[in-house]
Amino acid sequence: MVSSDDFVSYQQWGLDFFAEAVSVDRILGAVNNIAGQPIDFGPMGVGPGKIAKVRAYGQIGEASAVRIDAPEIAYRVELPVSLTFEVNLQVETHVFHAELLVPLTLTARALDGVRIFISIDPPRSSEVEVRVQAEGLRASIMQRVVNIEGELRRFVATYVARETSKPHIEEARLIDVSAAIDRAWSSIAPRSSGDKRVTDDFAQALEAEILENEDTFLEM
């Protein structure tokens, strides 16, 4: 049973609702729409005369998230990316394996029409963490000469920003609370079978009442 001690203000209810509606599991569900997606970039000519060909391929992993201590409901999400980066110099190909960690900030915003939108602040390239391992001695030397890590940061930051702005990702970031309420109300609305049970109960109660007081009816 509900008692008066259970009631809260509309303001408190709204804050509690936002925290529940935009939980870490729901945030990860929205972000992980791009998890597992393959990345395949290039080959693209670079350098003088575009002689060298660069190709990157790999995939996006499962994200993790933690709540940020802020006035709004916000999360720091870290998206892991695994990439293989090839530099074809015509005479030989240098291969690099990279593990990247892409930080995103997701914030719950209130929209009119009783809706919630999850905004995403994509990272700057300098915020992307990169760990590169080269195959072979020559590749290791080239890694020191060429700014492979800087190129990877720039490429991945641009790629993630583009992916998170795609229509199907934006759709996953929009929570239509009003529509959910309509569906909830329709699920508890009276149905024909329920109406029949009510009338059956009434008929049984009336029959029992008549039998119990049948003498009254006979004297009429």
C-alpha cells in the first residue's frame, strides 16, 4: 500500500526519473550501437607523389562508462579501438598494430514533448590514447621517424565523431518518454475479456443475494 511518506515532490520525482531513464546500462546500450563495427580505411596515397599507400583496418570494441560528478546527468565513456596500420612504400610494407582508447562525454538533455536526448561530445585528437607496436626492426625505426601515433589520433577522433552523428545513432540517443507512457497506459487499459470477468462476478454476486433472500421475493 502507498502511504503519505512515499510521496515526493515533482522536482524530486523528475530528478529520480532522469537518473533511472539515463542509467549507465542504457548509455552503454546507445553507444554500443557502433561497437563491433569494422573500420577499413584506404589504401590512400600519401607523401611526395602519393607513392606511399596507407591503409588502416580493425574494429571498435565494447565501451565502458562511469558517472561524472556534475549538475547534469553525464557519463564519461571510453571506447576501445583496435587497428592495424599498413604503410606500403612500394618496395616494402611496414605494419603497425595499435590499441586506442577514445573518450566521449555523454549528457542527458531535456527536450520539449517529454523527451530526452543524449548529447555526445566527441574527443579532440589529443585526447585519444594510443599504444602502437611495430612489426620488425625497420618498422620500429619508421615509427620513430613518422608521426604514426598522431595520424592515428586524428583519424580515429574524426571517424568516431562522424559515426556518432549518423542518423541511426542519433535515433538511439533519443528517448521518447511520452510514447513510452502511452504504451504503458494502453497495456493496463480495460480489455473485453476483463469486462466479461467483471460482469460475471456481478452476476454471481446477484445470484447469491437472490438465493439468500429468496423468501423476500416469494412474498412479493
